[in-house]
Amino acid sequence: RWYVILTDIDDARRSAEELRASEARLRLITETIPAIVTSRNADGKLDYVNHRLVEYTGKSAREILDSGVELIHPEDRESLLKIWHDSQNSGERYSLDYRMRRADGVYRWFRVRGAPLRDQQGGVVRWYGVITDIDDEKRGREVLLRNQARFARLSQVMTIAELSASIAHE
């Protein structure tokens, strides 16, 4: 005797193809946007970084996933870890500016913003982050503040000089 079971797999095959196409579109987006994209599991373990971070650091994705905070400037590590742990405990979004080491050893300023993905019960399932290079903005702001302070001092000197001239005239 022979027994035959027929199963229609056309819908399953089509769903798998749609899933692969959707995954390819998402990967294209995360690899081409002008920012670093990260993903962490519910426990906070980093499990994905896009190619922009690999290019910036000169390290492989695996090295980055295993490295922890080694790429972060030593002066910024404590505040970064505090904000991350506070956010992880509260389940709230986070944002922070910090310096990260480039492949050539130079540190640049970045802004990280992260948010949790929640399940229907409100529990955190994953964390997603976007890291943007803000070094030019940060350094420009420092120059602007220095110039403002210099102009304020010059203004005081000019006011004193004008007052002295006025007193001398009288």
C-alpha cells in the first residue's frame, strides 16, 4: 500500500520570498542612511551594528559587538553607562552626546538616541539606537562661545575707554 499526503506549500514559499525581500529592503535602509544604527536584545546586549560603525572604527562587526565601551572616550564612559542603565531600568528613551574613537585613534563627538520596542504587555523586547556624528556642530559651537566671550570682553574694554574719554573731556 501507498499513502500520499499532499500539502500546498505555495503560500509558504510566497511568504518566505516576501520575508526575504522585506529583510533585504530593511538591510538596504540601515546600511545607507547617514547614521550608525544599532540593535540590542531585551537584556541590553548589543547584537547588531550597521556597516557605518564598522567603517568608522576599522573593526569587524564581531569585534564591535564584543568590545563593550572600549571605543568610547574614557571621560565619557561613566555618564554613558549611567544613562544607559537608567534607561534600561526605566524602559524609557535615552539620548546622550559622547566621543568615540575613529580607526586612526582620533575621537569625534556623536549623539546617540535610543528607544525600546515593546510587546503588547508593555515589556521591552528590543532596543534600537541611532548614532549621529555631531563633531562639526559641537566644535563650531565651542568656537562661537569663545568668540562671544571675546566680543563681550572687547565691548567692556570699549565701554571703559569711552567712559574714560568722556571723563577726560569733562
